[in-house]
Amino acid sequence: MAEKVMLIVGAGPGISLSTARKFGREGFKVALIARSLKALQQYEEDLNREGIEAKGFPGDASSENSLKAAIDSVIKRYGKVDVLLYNAAILKPGKPTELSVDDLIHEFKINVAGALTSVKEVVPHMEKGTILLTGGGLALYPNADLASLSIGKSGIRSLAYSLHQELSPKGIYVGTLTIKGFVQEGTYFSPENIANTFYSMYENQTDTEIMFEEK
């Protein structure tokens, strides 16, 4: 069986690293995109030490050109992407009337537009691929103190549904995991539990949206 490749955009120490670990243990090679080269090198080392082939590619989700260049480097190295996880987001407190238009647009680029750029770049290199988007309960229950991220998570949810309509006839599964709680180790909302759910979404490919909530 040909080795599969997972690309994670917005690599960080929580959900991203746990999901890289889960897919890596299932035989995936993992490509990671984040702004910090130093952080990427650390993730590479940690995953390689566990026997997972991982490689970091510096790229900025707020810049279309930077993100395209990073994804192009991934494609040049691996030739394809089987699973894309878009996990980039910016959590910056602020009420709606405190938000400047420039800040809202900048954060929207990271929270939503970067996901669209990522999808457009990987789809030509996918065959029956999987696109996973990290959603949040703020899409359903906006919070005035997190106005920008609330708008962003609403945008990701809408993007997931519209991408599903467009791409499912082409054999590409699109799913969003709507996390209705704060991600924290040692709780139901631990990165490991979330990573396991992302993997089950990849395996099952049934629902466009999974509600991740404590029953």
C-alpha cells in the first residue's frame, strides 16, 4: 500500500501535534506548516523520535503567497496530499465595537481565508482525499468577548458545508469538527480525544459536521 501524506496547516503544540501523532502512528507521513521555523524543528524532532516521519515547512496562514509557497514545497517533496487539516486560528479577545476593520480582516485571513487557499492548493494533488477543518462552538453560540474568532468559526463552518457540496461529487470528503468547549489536557476536550475524532472522521467519511461535546 502506498504511503499516505497528511498536511497540517497551523501546526501548534495542542490539536495539531496530537493529530500529527495519531495519523503518524497509523502510517502517515506528516507535513507541518507554521510561521515559526524553530517550533517546526521541535515538532519534527519530537515526532521523528516517536518513529513518525514529519517535516516542517515555514508559512504564514495570513499571507496567500506565503501559504501557497509552503504548500508548493510540500507537493514538491511528497507529490500529493491525502489528508489536509486546517487548524490555524487566532484567539484575540475583543468585543465587536472594539475591533478595527483591519484587525478583523487580518484575523479572518488566518481563521477562514487561509483554509480556502490551502484547499485550492491541495485539491489538484488529491485522489479521493480528505479535508478536515477545525471548527468551534463559537460558530453556533457567538461570544461578544471573542467577536473576531466567533465570526471566523462561523466562516469555517459555512466554508466546510459549501466545500462539501462542491467536492464530494469528486470523491473528496470535507468535514468540520465543531469543538463545543475549551481544549485542555486531562479533560474530555483534550487534544488526544480531538485527534482520535479527526481520525474517525477520516475513516468514516459520513458527516460534514461532527459536534464534539461532552454528553
